[in-house]
Amino acid sequence: MNVLGIIASGVAALFVTVALAKGARRAALRPHAPDEPGGRASRAAVLRRTGGATVVLGVGTAAGGALWLGAADGSAGSVAGLLAGAGIVAALGLVHDLKPFRAALRLPVQTTAAVLVVCLAGLSPAAGVLAVLWIVLVTNAFALLDHADGLLTTVGLVTAAGLLACAALGGDPALTLLPATLVAGLAGFLLHNWHPARLRLGASGAQFTGFALAASGALIQEAAPSGRAAWAALPVLATVALADTALVLISRRRAARSLLRDTDDHIAHRLRRVRVTVPGTAVLLGLWAAVPVTTATLVYAELLHPAFLLLPPAGSVAAVFVLLRIPAYTPPRTASRRTTAPTTGGAAIPSAASAPGATGPAPGKGEPSGTARTAAGHPTVPPPPTGRSAAGVAAERS
């Protein structure tokens, strides 16, 4: 595949994604009749959540058109399998966006899609098993990054750029097709996904992005020349996604929480607790992803020694241990109730520091009948005894 074909495919993916995302954004922001009394229509929320379908359609249309025109040359089977597998997981994610289901049900479909990619690429049995495990792992790791505005889009854009560079340097230029269109599609979608996001990637766009990155990396590694350190360089591209997954699993394991139940314990959530803004979080993780991507690309191009590949994972491990020190779970509140109250002259006086919303005992249950009460239902506090009658006080005032 020549350079002109790659550029044309990327431009097509960019324009299709921007056009579809703009239409979806207008439809999402258009007022709808509420589905329930006093509530807003759920269609707007569904449109925002399924915004990732615009990336799937934009990238799929551009890459599929180039494949149909014969741009993939002798690697048509590998590229077609990659697109088919990514389309399968995207369809599964779209179903989840419309009607959520358990995350464990995604694994069989993701495994089937990965096996399809491996079979059409003609990998050996040993390499195929490793590739399937890698694709399923990285797909879910990248999908977990879709918890903040612009986060997954930024990290995916940086990672796809690194894969594009490695594919251009490798022995099969046809494998640059999907990374090139993915870079363009994510760049167009970022215009609507940046904070405050009008559209979200959702499960459809997140799984499509993760699967496309993981499968492209596996195929680029298989097609790399024998002299390059592809086996060590390409896995480094997923450092940020794997670091976030490791952070989540370790913290949930320590807190004895469910590993599959999502909560606010990701990298972005912890950075927000130390007052990093949402756009700042996306930029920070984009720069974090750029370090291993640049290192892996330079090692793949044989411009750096493979020993430099140890630096990004080591730095990410240190960052995970630092982030673990930031509390992610709020301790449960224990409600302390006052059982006794000081008395003056035999009458119970409620505490002035009582919690908002607390109510006193009901009449006839612990208080004399006829006790005066406020509009909120609290018993009034009688004035302290002064030893003077009410008539004497009135006489003094007059």
C-alpha cells in the first residue's frame, strides 16, 4: 500500500467520523419529550453514550473502502480479519450501550473475534494462542480507560500513532491501513469528546479501539523483520492501559471488593482527588502514553538499544505504587445516636448540635404530652428559670 493510499484513507476516516459525530451531537442536544413525568428523555443519554459508533463507522468505512479497492495487496486476509473482529466486538459493545449486561459475557465474544483474526492471519498455533490472550487482555484494558472525558480517545490516538510508525517501518505496509484510519477517526471524535464531552465512546467505541490496537500490534509483531525487537517493543505500547488495570485490580483486592464491579478507583479518579482537572488528566495520561510509545518506536526502528524498553514499565510500576497511596474508597459513615439528654427541671432538652434532619421522640413516647413543637417537628426548648413570674417581667417592661 502506497503513502497516497494511506493518506486518502485517513482523510476519508476523518471526514466521515466528524460528519457523523456532528449529526449525533445535534441529535443528542435536541430537546425531546420526556419518557417519564418530570424526567428527561432517555434518548439523549443513549445518543451520547453510543457516540463511539461514529468512530466505528468512520474507520470501518474508510478501511473497508480501501480494502475493497485492493489497497491491502497480499495482506487482504489479515486486514479483513482484523476489521471483522473489531466489528464484532463493536457490535457487542453497542448492544451493551443500549441494554447493559454483565462484563463476563463479553469474554466469549472477544475470544471468538480474536480467534478469527489469528486464523485469517495464518499464525502458528503457539503464536496464535499468545495473540488471542494478548488481544483479549489489551481490549479490556483499553476499554477500562473510558471513564473520563477525552481520556481513552487521547491515549488511543497516541498509541495508534506509534503502531502506524512501527507498521510503516515493518515488512508489511498494508498493516498501516487500520492504524492510519484509527488515528484520523479518533482525532475527529476528540473534537466532541473533549471536556465537557458531548459524546462518549461508550462500550462500542471503547472495545473497538482496544481491539483494533491490540490486534494491529499482534499482526505487526508477526510481520516484523527478524532483526527487530518487535516482541519486546510492541507490548510496551499498552503500558498506560495495563498500568490502570493493575492499579484497579490491586486496590480492589486490598479493599476486598469485587474485581468486576466498576467504581471510582482508576488513575483519573485518583488524580481528581488531588485536584487535577479533567482536561489536565487527559493531557497527563497522553504524555504518559507518549513516553513508552516513543521509546518502543525508536527501539523498533533500531535507533535505541532494547534495554531502554525497561524504563517505561519501571516508571509505570513506580507510578502505580504512588497512586495506591491516594485513597479511592470512602469509609462507611457510622451514625452515632445520642441516647440520653441533659435535663433541667425534669424536662428533656434536645442537643443544639443534633444532625440535620434528626427528629425528636414522638408525642407519648419519651416526652410529656402537650409539649410544644416547631414546624419541623422538633420540641421547643423552654427558657431557663429566672425566679420571676411572667407578670413581674411584664410590669418591669411597662
